Amino acid sequence: MATTVATTNQADIALVHSVMRQVGKRVVGQEYMVERLLVSLLTGGHVLLEGVPGLAKTLTVRTLAETIDTTFQRIQFTPDLLPADVLGTQVFEQATGQFTVKRGPIFANIVLADEINRAPAKVQAALLEAMQEKQVTLGGHTFRLEEPFLVLATQNPIEQEGTYPLPEAQVDRFMLKLHVDYPSRDEEKEIMRRMASGIPIPIEVVASPSAILDARRRIAELYMDERVVDYIVDIVTATRRPAEAKLKDLTPLIEFGASPRATIALAQSARAHAFLRGRTYVTPDDVKAMAPDVLRHRVLTTYEAEAEDVTSDDIVKRILGAIESP
């Protein structure tokens, strides 16, 4: 039994390193973003990437998709986009006199929703069923989306003209929200060396959908001590009732706390974080590492918090500092 476990762990580690090595051929730095995208891939959770244009968000997602023997679609969201442009529609065939279903780009395994906040509310709402239920309804027929299915969305935080803020129900469907930052000086020099020539950098396929799904099953079985479970629940409930965590001063700063979906997401992502480090058990450090990405878009601040320039990240940081680690 010990030999089987060791072999499985080595195979998992080799898979992760192979994917990261291929992504690293094109993407310089951004280890945080790449690792969090792997967490999403290994748990089936969707990701919202927020950062200014030109930080390799689209390139990273496209490259990650190329390392897996699966289907990929990029949807450029615009104000004139229709739900049918994403989900698909029914087409009347004159030859047969019947309607046939023409599937939209959402039927790919990995979907890049570029600048998702540029689409109107009806298009964003059309994504809800697909993201949460992993299915699409067209003409009264329901179609299951093939696993692995992942929506990786980007949005620009600095340009708000012509955008439609994502509704809270939509934002809550994303397991993680990532803040993508600028590269360091040395990383930018390396980016210039690799990309200035314009020569395409080839990427090898190193993973299969079955390998990803197998890894997901093993991640779900990783050991999580009851004290770590309590730690996760304490963190999430502190976003709703901060006074119970001896953070009474946060009460007027929080409009709404995180939902139980955040508890589930934090447990899943903490397991994946441990998995990426070759461990078969979850530690409090795994929870701390993933908590900001899981909670920053689920903790809604009040006008008072905005007036005091307090962000949801600040609140999550305060909570992590106050909740005693097991």
C-alpha cells in the first residue's frame, strides 16, 4: 500500500511540474497567478482575474489550456454580445424541416471570458447556469457540459466606461478572485527578450482530461483534521459576525459576509494548495494562503469602509490575524 501511495504522489507531482514548466516557457514570473489557476483546474472552480491590460492574463490562460489535451474557447465580451453568442441557439434546417441545436463556445472544456464586465446583464446571467450547474438549456433541452469545465474570466479594474459591474450572484460563482500585479524589473527584461522577436514559442501537451479528473478525486480525499475544519468555519463566520471574533470594530465596515459557498471553496482550494506541495494533508498555512483569494470578492464593504479607505482585503487580513491558528 505504501508503495502505491508513493508512486501516485510522484505521478501527481510530475504532472504539476510538467504543466508549470510548459506555462513558464511563455509566461515570465506570475507564479502566484499560475499556481492559483492550477488550483482552479484541480478543483473545478472558476476564476476571476483582475488586472490592468498587458499583464499576460489572456496569454497565461491560453497557454495553460494548450498544455492539456482538451478544447479551449476565448470569448471577447462586448456590449452588443447576446446570450446566444455564448450558449448557442436553435437553427431551422430547411432540408429536414426541423430545428437543430448549434452549440456556442461555452461548450469548450476551458473557456476564457475576456473582459467579462463589458457584457450586459442578460449575457452575464446566461453564464450562471453553466458555471454553477455545469449544464446549458437550449430550446427546452438540457445539455451537460463535459468535464473538466472551467470559466476563467478577466476584467480591467481601471477603465469603467462602457462596463457593467458583475452582480453579486455572478461574482459568488467564482471560486477565486485574483489580483494580477506588474512584473519585477528583471522579469520585465526577460519578457522583452522572449517576446520582442515575435517568434511563437511552442507548447507541448503534457496532461489529459482523465489525468486532471483523477487528480481531482485524490485531492478530495486529502486528510483534513477537524481542527482545520473548525479553523475554516471560524474564518468565514467572522466575516458575518466579526464581534464574535473580538473584531467589533469591523462590524460597521462589513455590509455582507461570505456565504457557505466560501466555506466549501476555502476547503477545496486549501486541499489543492497542499496537493501542489506534495502533501497528503492540509495545514492551517494552506488555509491562510488561499483565504484572501476566496474571500476578497465575497466580503462586501459598507460606505463607511470606503470612506475610511478600507478594502475587503484589509478586512480579511484583520480576520486572519485575529483567528487563532490550530
